[in-house]
Amino acid sequence: MKAKMKEQIKKLASRKLVRSFIVIFTGQGLASILGLLAILFIVNGIGSEQHGIIVVTQTYGLMFYNFFSFKTFQGLIKYLTHSLKNKDYGHAKLYIKWSVILDIASLILTVVFGLVLMNLVIEWMGWSIEIKPFVTIYMIALLFNIQGSTIGVLRTFEKYNYVIFAQIVSSAVRMIGWGILFLLKGNLMQYFIIEIVATLTNNFMLIIYSFWTLKKNQLLDFYKQKLTFDKEFISFNIYSNLASTIDLPVNQLTQMIINKYLGFAANSIYSIFERLGQIINKLGEPINQIIYPEMNLLIADKEYERAKSISDKLKKLMACVFGVVAMLVLLTNQIWLGWFMENPTAYVFSFILYLAFVSYTNGTAGVHNLFLALGYIKFTIPIVLAVNVVYLIVIFFAVQNFGLNGVIVSYIFQAFAVVFIKEHILRRHKFTEYEKPVKIKKQKRRNKHA
């Protein structure tokens, strides 16, 4: 019996998906621990308020980055997978070249707009002028944040270990640097420089690893490929950019709504929920990183049912995870929840609601990945736009009548509505690739005397 069980475990561990999951899960877990230690050093070294200046600076820069970024890794994984499967290396190099160009263009726009609007935003937000050098340095550092192309290449070739190692090294640089500054009683600018160094370390490592991967697969000369306009690839990236841009202001408005109607304490509680919810995210994120390339491979082979089954299994897995975590919270919250907030018993139900939201979004990530892999991205923008308009109406009512619970329920409604519509579209098309309707030109009526 033991020998059979060992054989089953060995067989399971040998599977590609399981190996990739173990690498990402353990790597991200280690990076998170290092990150938590780093936070302890900086908060105790310069205090929460000065640490908040670094957080606000990052938020400002990433707001522009998320607005302009094309999220090219999604399109690159989809189209690069297909071209490599068909041994069409010309198109593979073309997709990589376009991805790099779009990344660089979006980074230039990010930095230009971020610097041009900096004084206006600082004045509007009522920030001290002392934040200006921090914002300027961070915006310039964003020029090296070429994560779309690098992540796309590394995930396509299943080099998850490279991505994770870069995260671990970056977290280690941050933790060691901030730890030394804690002992030496360093100032805010010194802590900020360590943050920049850690961020650049991650970015440069991803660039180097991508070059190695491309060289190994004889694709490093992609820059020599003649640049031709690929309508499908460019359209996919534009739709991806627009879809993420539509979602951006909704997330920011939600935080503002919480603050307006519930106060700063509610913002703090919700922030704690997000941190504690990382327990589930650390399980869901590695799976989601793995299944998108895998789905594209299956769809390239026309194995639609197998691609759909991955999405279905993910839902069941995360439902089980939520059940276990929710039960543990109910049984043990009196022991540990008070460490994070006052009057913890008042927020047990809210926390379980939030865990349900996180579990649902992680569990249905397979639907979103399948939707993209099957080529339905053009439907994403109207879906997200329509759902978010309704969401903003609902949350104003919910937050005033049901408090923080209303906010979380509104988030669940938003996530459920998007998934429901996407699944409805996929069912109508029988979970197969989207085919554009062919326009049939009408034949000119022949002259009857001809």
C-alpha cells in the first residue's frame, strides 16, 4: 500500500503543471516572508508616515504605468505559443519584436505623463513639495520596468523558476538593505534608494533571463525581423490595454467611497483583509500563472474540452480551499484576529465574506484565461464597462446601508457578473475558438443583355 502511494506521489510530482506550481508556490512564499521582514524593518526604522511616502510614490507611478501598459505578456503568450507550435519562427520573432516596441512605448508615455502632471497632482492632493524628488526618481526607474515582454517570454517557455528567483533576490536586497539601515538609523531617502535598487534588480534579472531564454531557443535575433503590421496581435494588445484601463478608476473610486462614508478606520480594516487574504492568493496566483500558457497549448491542438476542464477543476479546488479556510477562521479567530484590529468579533463575518470574494476571483481566473485563449478579448471591454457602471451604482447604495459588508458584497457582485456573462458567451460558442464572421461580397447583377 505504501509503495503504491509513493508511486502515485512520484507520478504526480513528475507532472509538468504540478512541478511548476511547486516552484511558484514555494518561491512566492519565500519572497513574501522576506517582504514581511523588510516591512518590519522600515516601519520600525522610519515610522508608518514616512513609509507611506514611499507607498504613495509607488502608487503614483504605477497608476500611470497601469493606465498606459499594454499587458503584452497576455498577447505574447497566446500568439507566441501558436507560432512555436506551428514552427513559424518568423511570426514568433515578429510577436516578440512588437511586444518589446509596445512595452517601450508605454513606458515612455508613463514617464512623460507622470513627470508632466507631477506638480499638478502634488498640489491637488495637498502633498508636501518634498515628495517631488521621490516621484521623479521613481518615474525614471520605471523606464526599465519591461515586464510585459520578459514575463511573456519566460512563461511561454515555462521558465517560472527564473521569474521566482528574480522576486526572491529582489526581496532579499530590500530586506538586507532595510535591515542594515534599521541598525544604522537611516533616513527616508536612504530607504527609498534601497527600494529603487531592489526594484531595478528584479527588472534587470528578468531582462537578462529573457535574453538567455531567447538565445537558447534561437530567437534572440528577433530585432532583425522585418516589422510588419499584425492586425490580430496589435488588436489583442489594444483590447487588453483598454480592458485594464477601464478597471483602473473603479478600484481607486472604491477606496475613496470607503473613506467618504466609513472613514479611515474602515480603509485600515479593508487593507488588513487584503493582507490576510494573501493566504488564498498565494495558492491561486501560481495556478493562474501556469494554466494560461497550458490552455493556449491545448487550444493550439484543438483540445477545447481539456482546456475547459482545467477551468472547471480550478473552481472546485478554490471552493474547497475557501471551505477549509473559512472553517479555520470561525474556530480560531478569537485567538489571533485581535492582533490586527480592535473589536475583531465585529469583523469576523466581513472577513469571511472577503475570503469568499478572494476565493471566487481566484477560482474563476480559469474562465478569464480561457476567454482570452479562445480569442474573445474583443468582448471584454463592453462587458467590463457595463458591469462597472452597474457596480458603481450598487456600491453607493450598499456602502451607506450595509457598511463594509456592502462594499465586499458589491465586489462579489462585480466578479460574479463578469464571469456569468463570459461563461454565457463561451457556452453559446460551445467553448471553441472565436471565429470572425466572414463578409460575403454581393455579386454584381449581370446585365440581362450581356
